[in-house]
Amino acid sequence: MTESAARRGRPRDANRDRALLDATLAVLGESGYGGLTTAAVAARAGVSTATLYRRWPSKEFLVVDAAAAYSQELTAPADTGTLEGDLRALIRAKAASMTGKEGGVLRSLIAEGGHNAALADALTKAFVLPVRLRMEEIVQRAVDRGEIAPVEHADLLGDLVIGPMMSRFFLTPLPPDEVDAGSAAETADRLLPFLLRAIGGKGSQ
């Protein structure tokens, strides 16, 4: 039986997948990336390592998927009907995703990715490329509505979201009361007018 046929014959259990991702975040929080093993994750989730490897081919993809799953809960796509509203929803969500549990996981994964090419590639695919795509979609909707003129190099605009957020929450020493979801939203709102002007949009005020 081929691998694809085997997968068709054994549908994945979404609850088991979620248990493994939750276990991954728990082990990461306790041991960090360097101390995480697939055996520890499987034991925490109550499954065999063979079950884990049928779902993820490597430790890198497992931990990135775990962080990405948590991030997606915070950053579900929104179409508010205006450029300003769409940008506010996106940058607030990305700011929030860099605080709390997922923020801590991302910080450790980015540090590890500096000398782990496979992990760096997985992080790019899971976190950077989706933001770039979302920004292209937001800008194209705004162009279609007549809010702004077409934007050259729209594929680069996602970096205008990622860069300031990483600088603020990962590279700047901040007191604990400035790294929660509420303060993240305030930071995003301060960034919004600059991002709007960079794209050629106008705010409501």
C-alpha cells in the first residue's frame, strides 16, 4: 500500500492533532526548544511517537505548527469593508500574537532559527508568508473599492507589519504591563496611521 493510500484509509483525528499541538506548547514552555523531544510531546498527549510522526515529519514542523495553530486563533482573517478597518484588525491581531504564550514560543523559535535552517524555513512559511499574503489581499480589496491607487510591490507590505511588531515586542525591553493583549492593541493603533499613509490611504480622523 502506498503512503498516500494509507493516509486515505486512516483519516486524521482532529482531537488527537489538537492534543499533540497543545502538548507541544506545554513542553516548549517547560523545556524550551532545545529541551523538547518528540517522545516527551507524545507522552504528554498520551500517544505513541509513531502516531506523532505520521502527522509531522520532524520536530521543526511540529513546533511551528503548534505555534501557528495558536496564532491562527488570534488572527482569523477579517473583511471589515474598509482599508483602515482591515489594517487595524490585522495589526492588532499580529501584535496580540507576539504577547502571552505564543509570543514566548515565537521568541524562542526565532532565536533557534538563527542556526537551524529547517526551522527558519518552517517559520517563514507559517508566519511571514501568510502576513504578506494577507496584506496583498487587503490592499487589492482597497484598490477594488476605489479607496487607494494600485500599489507597487504589494508583496513587501507585510514586512511593514511584521518588522515594527518584532522590534517593539521582541527587541525592546519592556516591563510586564506593556506586553499584554491590551497594550498590544494600543501599540497597533499607534502604528496604524503610519501604515495607512505608506499605502496611500486616509484614516477616519
